[in-house]
Amino acid sequence: MSKTIKEPRAARAIDHVVLPVESLETTRARLSSLGFTVAPDGLHPFGTENACIYFADGTFLEPLAVAQREDCEATARKGNVFTARDQAFRFRNGENGFSALAMATEDARRDHKAFRKTGFSGGKKLTFSRKFVDAKGKNGKAAFLLSFAADLRSPDAFFFTCEKISAPKVDRRALEAHENGVTGLVKVVMSEQNPTDFQYLLQEVANNRNDEAHSFGLEIMTANGSVDVMTPEGLDVHFGTGRAGMERGLRFEGLILSVGSIEVLEEYLGKQGIAYREMHGRIIVDAAPGQGLFLAFQGPV
């Protein structure tokens, strides 16, 4: 009798990151000055709003503001994990930061069951839809199903998988072109004093049991990039930045983004009067009002 051979697990791809901000106006001004094309504002049905930055590789940044605080608070009390975690992050960390990582999926319901089975469920699934407007003002409607993963030891970081139930028929190419030359997201950088304490959560989120330990933490590959959890010493050595506070738990710190040309980026930032520094062949722009994380840019490898 032949044995059934199980197919190897397929690692999930990074979909987007969630960046709580105080106001979309301030964030739009800051990120535009860095050379990003910022999409028109989008309103969620539960009281938050965003102004996304889309990349040619299919990933994006989601600056997230509170449009209607009463709606956010009411939905959080009713079990909306997205608004509840956003409210908690803002309470603990202020309204300028990096709170969540979203992974792409084709079956969020299956993911929810898997997160519950492994003990990493972050709460109830969430289904919602919102309008999408492209650079030319054309409207479309997008619908999503989210499944959440979290660890109670890390109150300032959560994860979810995002299934696109329906996608708007709009042309996003103009929104994916940026003056700074950014083409995509390479790496999500997190921190923790002992990164391996959270390897099983991260393996479940990435759907990849393999991770690579290094002298300053551990790294786990996704289908289109990686998540690197560094010790505070690692953050300093690799990015010249520190971890905020001494509390334990995972924290999102920054991103590594790919650019077509480091020289073109340097010239652009210089003209804009944006402070930056060079480390290990990368250009690093530290967090600032409207930009609650560090951004590291690297050229073609």
C-alpha cells in the first residue's frame, strides 16, 4: 500500500503593513516628500480610514487614521479585532507607529482554524468591503476576509491573513510609480530581547516552519520577502536605531524597501531636504511625524 505524500507547506506572501497615524493629511505630506505616490483616502465601514502606498511587487503600506472614533470604539467593544487592536496600540504607543503585518491568503477561514488549533488565534474573523479610487478618480469596490493571529505576550504587534473576496476593476499602475524609485517591500524588521521566544508564532503566520538564526536574532522567509526579528543590539548594528522601551514582546520597527537606483534616491532626498544616513549599503530615513517607522532603502542585489 502506497503512502499518501503530503505536499510541502507553501509560505504565505507579505500583503501589506499597517501604520497607525494621527492624521492622513500629515502622513500624506510626509510620505509625499519622501517621493511616494499616495493613493486617495479610503474609508472603512468601522470608523478608520487609510491612504495607501502601492508597490509594483503587489505589496503596500497602509497608513491608518481614525475617521470616526465613536464607530471605532463601538465596533471594538462588539468584537472587531482590527479596531480593538488599533485602539489598544494607540493607547499604549501614541498615534504614530507600526502595528500589524498582513499576509496574503486564498482561504482566510482555513487560516482561522489553523490559528485556533495552534493557539495563536487573535479573535473573530472580519469581513468588510470598501470603495477604492485610482489615480484618475475611477471608483471600484473591494471586499476582504481577515483572520487574526496574535500572542498575549506581545500587546503591541499583531498579524492577520487577508483574503481578497472581490477586487475593484481599476488601473493601479499610476499609483505604483514613485519618484523615489521604490519598487517593493524586501523585509519587515521587528525587535525582541529574545527573538526565538516567538519563533512558533512567526512560523505559523508565515506558514513556514523553517527559520534561520543569526547572531542578532532570527529571520523567517515569506513567499516574497522575509521577517527579521532582531535584538536591540542588532537594530543598532544594522540600522543605527534603538528599540523603544524595555518591555518584552515583539515590536515592529521598520522596513527595507527596494529601489531601482540608490543614487537617484539620494539625489531626490537631497533636493527635498530629507535627512538620511548610509549604513551597510542602504539609505536609512528615521521615523518622523507622519512616518512612524524607519525606512531603509536598498538597490538591486
